[in-house]
Amino acid sequence: MKANGLMVGNYIMNEGVVAKIDARSIFDMFNDNPKYKPISLTEKWLLRFGFRVLSDGCETGIKLFAKDELYRIAIYKDGTVTIEIYCDTEHREYFRVIAVANYVHTFQNAWFALTGEELEITQ
């Protein structure tokens, strides 16, 4: 795993243990250190970040999560995770996909870029 796309505060695996990135670990990764691995973004991680379940996906196959009314997170049957934004037009209300993030660190970065909020483990 390389340091590209990582920010201080991101969660990754370090030799099989969940670790929070700091400046030193980013420096270690510039040499493509094999001990660091990305973490797949799962329902468990969304709950750990404080998201709540909106839909369990039984009917649609798409699990939905939210923290607020503006954004929702969708996990599809194939494991793809999307960040969607609420849109309200004169004729209808809908959600539009604005980002895809299949790893915890890319999700953290996208969420921070959209909201300015750093995601911390709450559970």
C-alpha cells in the first residue's frame, strides 16, 4: 500500500491490526511497505463511524445508512459502496451518487471532503 490518497487519521491494517495513520506511518509507506493494507468498507465500519441503518436491504438488496438528512450511504449486493446526496427539484426528490468508496480510508477522505467532518470510531 502506498501513501498516495492517505491522510493522517485514516484507518488501515498494519500487519493484521487496525491502525490509525499518523505522519510516521505515511513516511513508512512511501517505500510501498507491504505490512500496510487497506480495510474493506463494510456495514460494520459504517456503524462504528456512527451511521444508522435506514434499510436492511431485504427488499431491494441495497443496504442504506445515514448520519444526517443530506447524505446517505448505500451498500450494494456486489459490495460496492456509494455516497449519495439528497436532491430536491420542483418535480421530484431523489438521491444522486457522488462518490464510490470501497475502502475505509477512501470513504474517510470523501466524507471529509464533502462535510469537513473527520470520521472517528464511535462504537
